Amino acid sequence: MGRLRRFASMPRRERYLLLRALVCVAAARIGLWVLPVRVIHRWISKERERSGGGESVGEIVRAVTTASRYCPGATCLIQAIAAQAMLARSSHQSRIEIGISKQGEQFAAHAWLVCGGRIVLGGPDVTHYAPLAAWEVDG
């Protein structure tokens, strides 16, 4: 009940941003489950054509991080996709990078989001991941 009260006491703009983030995280989760990545990338590219709310990078990243706690299976890639879509809608250029690392006998993969030349989600230390793929969306 405390979380619900906290949500209700937020300014309307913050509540709206958090709800948008939850929808984006859920859409990215479902989308990756049933659609090819190229379709997801096309969706993100179309988001920049829609007029957005003009939120800052920090506001969007915080909203996606918070919303991801309430969406089962919201991995680093799903969070990066959701944040990139929201950033594109707010006219921010960003790049999702995916890297792999071998730790002992197991491979590990990780995705992070770069905006303005710095890692804004999934970082800060990704140096032990070898870059595998990246896709960029202009703001």
C-alpha cells in the first residue's frame, strides 16, 4: 500500500512518465518474445517521429529502471530498448550496445545504453565485455 500511496502523491507529470515507462518495458518484453529484432528497431525509429514529452535523459532512465522492477523478465536488453524508444520520442540520440564475455566455461551477455557519449543504463563498467552488436537511433 505504501508504494501505491507514493505513486499517487507524485506529481502528475512523473506518474505519467512512470506509466509510459511501464508500457514501454512491457512492450519491449513482449516484442522481443514474439517479433524479430529488426521489427523492434523499426518501432523505435518510428517513435522519434512522434512528438514527445521532452523529458531529460535522467528522468527517462530513472522511470525505466523503476518500471522494470514491476515487469518480470525485464533484462538489461529490454530496459535498453524501452529507454531508447522513450529517448527517441523525446528527441535524444542513443545507441544500444551488446557485448559478450567469457567467464570460465560460461558466456555472459550484457546490453547497455549510450547517450551523449556516456553509458546511461547498464553501466558503468562494461570493459570486460567484447562488443558484439550495436544499433543507434537519432533523436
